[in-house]
Amino acid sequence: MRNLILMLVVLLFGSTLTIHAQKPAWVNNTPKEQNRTYKFVEVVSYGSNLENARTEGQKKLASNEQLIKQVTVVVDREGEQRVKQTFNNGRLNEVVEKVFDVKTSIRGKEFTLQAGTVDEYAIMENGVCKLHTLYMVAVDSNPVFDNVYLTTKYGFSARALVPGWAQLYKGSTAKGLALLAAEVAAIGGIIFTENERASYALKMRTQHAFAKEYKTKVDNYETARNCCIGAAVAIYVYNLIDAVVAPGAKRVVVKPHNFNFSPVASKEFSGLTLSYKF
């Protein structure tokens, strides 16, 4: 019983700590594009520091032959960098979208890849910076990059009904396993103490010579059972609250662009066409 209480206390206080270096959910699990004019690409690069790793990442992106083969029209544009800030009523994190052009060539044919940095995750391994970078790369001459947001919020889902499942889904593996183990231990404590209480209650009714001693054991196991029930309820309620409000691993939310502008020209006129996606 004491161990259950200590475990619950550790969970309650440990949940207030935020791991800023937590691996994002998109690492080794690239998001799904909402249209075919671009691709999400994750690149892993190495360098003596973060800037060197970023440079190596762009070089590696430029040498991706499979990606280059998907480019239907060469984007004829000088190298540049643009910054785009996007908000969503303050609910999701601000996103700074860095868009740049990567010039490359394959078998003598030159290409220019228009790419945007969505997010990056860097760790140090034996003095070397290992960088995971998530790019959006155009594979069309008129790319429509979706609205992309980064967030640590997950909201409520059916996973919250099973202790620890929502935490595991959000990337909080240690917390999820601890919640699951604590709930299983509490339920196991309920079953054990109730069985012992019932056993001594039967002995108290059949062995009158030890009735007083058995009565004490019945009361003790009943108290322990009630404490286990309280612990199980407290862990479950904590699990529900934590599943909804606690931040998880940073993830990418992709929202399609509803509006799309494209140039049009003919002998009679020239201008822009507007399309709206319902």
C-alpha cells in the first residue's frame, strides 16, 4: 500500500516536468501531404555543430535522386530565403517557415528544388551533432504548400480511457508505463485485500475461539482494500486529466489550403485564376 502511494506521488510531481529535448512525433514518421504538388522529406545529417549539420542536410536533400525525378518542371528562381509566420487563434505554436531554393544537377541536368523547413530536431552524439530536419519540397512548378502547424497539444481521445495509453501515444513512454503499472498494482491490491478480508470473515464466523483476532484482520484488510480503491480511482482520474492537458511530443498538423491562385494567359487577356476547395 505504501508503495502505491509513493508511486502516485512520483507520477503527480513528475508530470509537472517538461522535457524540452523530447523527440518530436514526426521523426521517422513523416506527415501526410494534402496535395500532390509537394513532398514531406525527412533528412538526417551530421556536423561538428548545428550550422554545419544544417548545411549538410541541404546538400543531402539536393542529392536525393528519387525526389528530383518527381519534379515535373524546373523552378526557375534565384536563391532566396523567405520567412512566413502563421498563427491559429493562439492555440497552436507560431510557425516560422523558411523557404529556400536548392540548386542541384543529376546526369548533367540542372534542377532547382524549392523547399521549406518545417521543423528540426538535434542531438549530440559523441561530440557530433545529429540533425533530423523535416522539409516540404515542391515537385511542381506551381506548388501549393499546405498550412503546417507545430503543436504539443493532443486533446481528448478514446485512448485516455485506458490508463497510460494516451501518454504512450503522446511520446511520454515512462509516464505511460508508470500509470499503467500503478493502475494494475492498485487493482491487484483490491483483489488481494478483498480475498483476504473475505477469507478471515469466514473464519471469524466458523472459528469462534479466534473471532476477535480474525475481526481485527478483517478490519485491517477492509481498510487496505478501501485505500486501494481510492488509489485506483485517483490514478484513473489523474490519467484522464493528464491525457487531455499535459503536452506531448511535438507533432505536425497539416491543414490543406482552400484557396489557390494560378496565373493564366492567352491572346485576349492575362491574369489570375482563383479556385476554392470545399
